[in-house]
Amino acid sequence: MTKKRGTKYVVKKGSAYWPNKEMKAIANMTDPKIYTKAAKDPVKFWEELAKVGLTWESLWSPKNGYVEKLPYFEWFKGGKINFSVNCIDRHLDRGDQTALIWVPEPTNEDVIKLTYAELYDKVNRFANVLKENEIKKGDVVSIYLPMIPEALIAMLACTRIGAIHSVVFSAFSADALNARIKDGKAKILITSDGYYRKGKPEPLLDKAKKAAKKTTIKKIIVVDRIGKKVRGSMFLDFHTELELAESYCKPEVMNSEDIMFILYTSGTTGKPKGVMHDTGGYAIQAYQTCKWNFDLHKEDIMWCTADIGWITGHTYAFYGPLLVGATTLIYEGGPNYPNPGRWWKIIEDHKVNVFYTAPTAIRMFIKTPQSWIKKHDLSTLKILGTVGEPIDKESWLWYFNSIGGGRCPIIDTWWQTETGGTLINTLPGIGPFVPTVSGKSFPGLKHVIVDDKGKEMPKGKKGLLAGVSPFAPGMLHGVFNNHKKYVDTYWKKFKTMYDTSDGAYLSNGLFRITGRTDDVMKVAGHRLSTAEVEDAFHDNSLISEVAVVPMPDKLKGQVPIAFIVLKKGSPSKKLESKLRKYIDIKIGPTARPKRIYFVNDLPKTRSGKIMRRILKALLINEEPKGLMTLINPESVDKIKEVILSNEK
Ligand code: WT7
């Protein structure tokens, strides 16, 4: 396969783009019949992919390729596998290849590159560190780390010994971390003293320490990133321990169905759910989607800008590229540091081939002076990906032209924390690439658009997106310690179909996703529940009632807005900023409401339910419907006045 700089990979036909012969010549998948072929026997299809794509200790018995007893289902049952072997050991014949490129934020620090052989050594050693600290197969390990190589080492080390990792986003608060540690009953917390953000060291350890109080955590393993002294018998230094440890750790043979990790995500209630992912099913989905969606080859360099605190970071910044045996690039810091050219300089410096980011970032760069982008050579790029929220046409075209130089397909991947890997998108060797449209279900998967009752909608009509059996191998295997939540969230509505909570419609047979239909917000691509923010406010004694709703935002897609009824005190700018800071402490800055409106009353039904729908309408200046059902319709005009007077 040859990759020439600046190759044009697409041609325009009508309003869509298609792969041209240059793309087809290199693409891992070019057969448009793959969809119908896979649909004939999807289980067999995935079994074949898993046999060829992964390295197994032993295979599952042929009748256990897929076992479904809803709401649970199992893949490759009885198959034995170790995840770290698939990410590292099996690539050691090319041990000198770079597995990871780490770009620190400070420009005077060196980039770190780890070859597969070096990564192997570190992961083995750290796996032994975990074992010495009494971590066994099935134990939960909490990881609260920024985008540094140690995050990858720690996570892979967990998978080597069969410990379950639970990564918590480093920008989340101590309270958020505390709740997640408690839920998982983790014995060990791996964190760092801090990280660099916008040119400054950002401390992390104090939050970690606070979070570990009154929990099951016995030891905190700390990466020295910003040179803070750490003292106390509870703390271990990451690198000292690593160097002292034995250099080989035998990989634990795991069942394909064993839980590999938990990742907490927001639902419609205040408490985040621990989404559980298995080992073999997750692995094949991560591997295959990297190969086919991003046309990832061993010699490719992929940069997924997502933080490891989110599923996209797990699957496409870390695991997917390693499963394929390619090189992954991660960057520690802010996209604008020291200037808005940073990301594009990284692409140029490291010759990135596959770039995967979120619409929020794209919208931000549309607004920056374009010279920051133009001065960098982006001709090594082959494929561009987008994820996390619907992408508007303007952003799509800008991404296509300004970053892709009009040469690269845009792969608009729809998926969720729950699905482990992408489920709906166009494949680069097949096409078409249509602005704002995601594409088809990945071969071997099926989705439908239905009404509330699960009845299929007429073609082209908007409805709810649902997954159909057999469910994707990478999909969640339950909610940690909470069967009821699992059933209620995903299986209650349709019983035999997976409820995605997204709205969608078909446009020429391709899925266009319109966004969440529940009380989940996507703020700068980050998932947050309105209830979570409301619960945080409720801890404050000044507040009597609160409703949080998303408002459309040009940059972030959506931003949270809070409507608050005070118990005591009077509204003021000072109080508003105090309350916003309060959310930073309780959840993290992502959840900080853009605006707080102090009102006397919230619109409610006779049964006392707050009508958030009405607040949403008022925020976008629409006439709210269904006021007859309210017990206090007069509240609506008053709220309107408050919103208007704040705009002045
Ligand atoms: C929600 C899941 C999965 C990786 C990151 C987000 C929205 C995701 C798209 C897309 C339109 C999208 C959906 C989904 N979403 N990708 N390509 N087009 N919307 O994971 O935080 O679990 O959020 O993100 O609303 O339900 P997540």
C-alpha cells in the first residue's frame, strides 16, 4: 500500500462525495455487498471477524457465538482471551514500531514515543505493581489521570491481570470521583500530581486525596507530572514502583465475557451509571471499526483528540489503534496552546494520517483566524472522523475543505458510551459521504427508526433510533451493581430492541441522527444529565426548586441553563457566580450553567412535575405549547420577563 501526501481520495457526485480509485486501492473494505452478505448470518459474520482479527487462547464453542437472553446477551461465550496480549504481545515481531506518541502541552518539553517493545515492558511491570498491591482478577481499579502515557500503561496493566478499570475524567470534581470510587469499591487509585493546561500546571492530587477519603481506597499511586512533593504512607510513586517491579507478568487468561472495564455515564437520573464492557466482544468491535471506519493500517498514525475520561478516548485514542498494531498519538493539553495553530502543527510534525474529533472543536476552529491552519502542511491526512453530536452542514464542509483539503472522506460516527465502539457510519472505501448524515449500520448490525411503541416509522419520517438483535459485540453488558437501571434505561420501552434515546430519520437509506430525546445534554460533546446538575444544586440550602435545561449554543452545541427558585436571600450577580462555582466543585466545569435565572415559580403539572419542555421553548423564543395542563400557567409569562430582562 502506498500513501502519497496530498492524495485526493474522494470525488463529488451531486451533493455527495464518494471514494475514488485511490481510496479504493488502499481501503481495508471496499465491497458494497458486505452489508447484505453480513446480514445473512450476522453471528457467523462477527465470529469470522473475531477469529481472524483477534488472538485467542482458545475459541468458543460454535454454538456459543451469540447467546441472547434479553435483556442480556453474550458473545463468544467460553472463548478465552487476554486483552493486553491483543494490544501488545502479538505485535512484538514489530517491537520497534512506535505504539504511542505523546505530545506534552509545554512546548519546551520533549515528545515521548513508546515502541511496542517499550510499552510491553512498562505494562508488564505495572501489572506486577498492581499485583504486589493485592489487586486480583475482578477487582476494580480507579484511574484518575490526564492524557499522559501512564494512563495507557495503567489501563493495559489492569487488562493484563484481569482487573476492571474505572477511568474518571480528570476535569471531574472530587465529589464525582468519590461517588465513582464508592460505587466500584476500588482498592487502588491511580492519579497524577497534576497536568498542564493552557500553559499552567493544573493540580489534580488534592482532588484525588479528597475523593479517596472514607472509601475503600488503600493506596494512591501517583505519577509525578508537575513536580509536586508527595508524602505519606498511603502514596506510591508510579515510576519508582514500575522500575522496582519484575519485568514479566503472565497475562491472565480471561473469559471473553469477563468484564474488562466500567465507565460512568450520565442518564436521566442524578446518579451516573457504571456502564460495563466485556473483553472479547469489546475487542473485536474496537479492532474492526478502526480497520474499516478509519481504514487504519499498521503503518498509520491515528490521532483521536478525545480525553481518556470518555469512551471515545478508551476505544479510539488508546485501544483500537493498538489492537490494529498502528501508532496512536495523544496530546496532553488545550487545543489553543500556545496558539490556535497547535493541533495543526501536531498533525504536520507527526504526519498524522487519521484524525478524529468532535463538532465542538470544529466549530471553535471555524471562528479562529484561518492563517493558523493554512500555515501547516496537513497533506498526510487520509481520513477525518467526527463524533459526539450531530454535525451541521457548515462545520462539515469547513472540516472537509479546510482540514481535509477537499481530499479526505469524513466519517461521521454515531455511537454511545454504551455501545463501546461505533455502530453507524459510512465506510471510507464504500461511501457516500454526505454532510450531516452518518450512514448505515456497520456490517452485521441493524438499526430501525420506530415510534414510541416500537412500530417502524414510514421511510424518511423522524422517530426513535433502536438497535435490533443480534446486538453489537461491543455493547454494554449491564450497569454495574444495578440490574434495574439497566433494564429501565435500555429495555423497558421496546423490550426486544435496544433503546438508544436518540432521534433519527432515514435520508436515502442513510441514518441522520438528530440528537437525544431524553433529559441528557451534550455540552461541547460531553454527556451530562439535567438531573445530575439539578441534584448538585439541591445540596445547596439557599435553593428551594431548580430546573436545568439545555439551550442550543453556536459553539458547544448545547449549554445548561438553570432556573432557580430561592428559599432565602435575593438574586444577584454575585449569588449567580457563587452558584456556578458550586457546580464546578460538585461535578466539574463542563456542567457549569451558562446562565442562571432566578424565578419565583417553575411551570408545573397538577402532579407537581416541572415542565422542562416549556422552559426549553422559552429559551429559544418559541411559543410554549400545552399550558392548559399547568397548575400555574401564570408562571410562564413571568419567566419570559426574567429571560428578557437578562438579555438586555
Ligand atoms: C450520544 C452518546 C460515542 C462517543 C462519544 C459520545 C450523540 C454521538 C453522534 C453523531 C449525532 C451523536 C448521541 C448519542 N452522538 N455521536 N455522530 N451524530 N449524535 O458518547 O457521551 O455516550 O454520548 O452522543 O446523542 O446518544 P456519549
